[in-house]
Amino acid sequence: MGTPLRKDNAKVDRRGFWQKIGNVASHLGGAALEQVLTLYYVWAAKETPWRSKVMIAAALAYFVLPFDAIPDFFAPLGFTDDLAVIGVVYTQIKSHISNAIRLRARSKADEILRR
């Protein structure tokens, strides 16, 4: 997510990620939002292995970019493919999720959803 990738005015970088989160958070719900944020924070952690960062970056890019198997404008059904990809990668990198990252993601999700 360092180098921007553009497609149909979508930008895959930190700003593009946070814009997407802001636009879709209420459609995702708390648990799914926490998973997406957890992946983001694991990706950003220096100690995360390169291979895991690549998997996470691919999943987050799929989440952010507007083209996918089920278009996101069919909310909430449109997010099922995005969340399936997020869920698979989340399961693969679970060992890299520290308690600090888990708490940070939960706190940020609560802030976004104002729970």
C-alpha cells in the first residue's frame, strides 16, 4: 500500500483505505470492521513477515478497489466476497495478531461506529 494503485478513481494507499472504511463501516458491522482493521494494523507492524504483508496487502487492495466479484453497491451482499477474502487472510496470519493490535483494532472500530 505504499505505492498508489489507481482504478476507477479508487486509490489503494493509506488515504484510500481510510476513505473506504469511512464509506462502508456501517454496512460491515463491528466484527467485520475489526477484522479489516486488524489486518491493516498487522500489515503496518514492522515485525510482520514479508510473506504475510503481501497476503494482507492483496486482501486489503481487493477490499478497497471497486472492481470485484460482487459489486459493493449491492450492500450488504456486495461485501460478501470482500469479507470472504479478508476472513481467509485473517485466518492465515492469526499468529501475527498481538493483543495490542487486537485492542487497537477494536478501539478504532468502536470509534468509527461510535459504540
